[in-house]
Amino acid sequence: MINQLISLGISDLTITNDGISAVELIEIENQRGAIFDLVLCDFKMPNMDGLNLFNWIRTQRKLDKTQFIMVSAIDDTSLILSMKKAGLKEFILKPVEGLYLHKKIEKVCRFLRDA
């Protein structure tokens, strides 16, 4: 997916390997005054899954404008419904096609521009 993002012209990327690392990195960047516009996250990660990361982000006032797209290979209706119930608006099922990814990113970025 990293190559797909780069091919879409998105080069300002911050990458972590698991949810705990993401939390730590987001906290460090917040202390520096940087706010992430978008988190593109796999659901199944070690140490903290994507839904728990999403829920943590939603508790952080500084991140109230941060958009979140969940990506998963798990095609489970009950999982998707639980994500929507938690407030997640964007979900992409793997394998991810570049054009579909681009449209999802444009959609959430449009929200950022309008906010």
C-alpha cells in the first residue's frame, strides 16, 4: 500500500508497525505541534488493533479533525458494523485497488478542507 500511496503523489508518510508505536509517535508529534490529517490503518496489528487505535484517537482533543480510514482483509459484517457503531466512517477491504484508495482519501480530505 505504501507504493500505491506514493504513486498517488502522497509522499509525506509516517509509518509504524503496530498500534502502540502509532500512539507513541502521534503523542510525540503532538508535543511538537504536528497534527496528522489522516490515519490509514490496518485493522489487524500487533499490540493494539486498528479499532482500539481509532478509539484512542477519538479521545484525543487535539486529533478531533484527524480522519481515519480502516483497512482490513477480514470481510466480516459484524466487525464492520462494530466499527461503524464506534464512529468509523471509512473502511476499505483488502486487496486495495489504487483508484478506490484514491477516492477514499479524496473523500476524507474534502472533509478536512470543508472543516
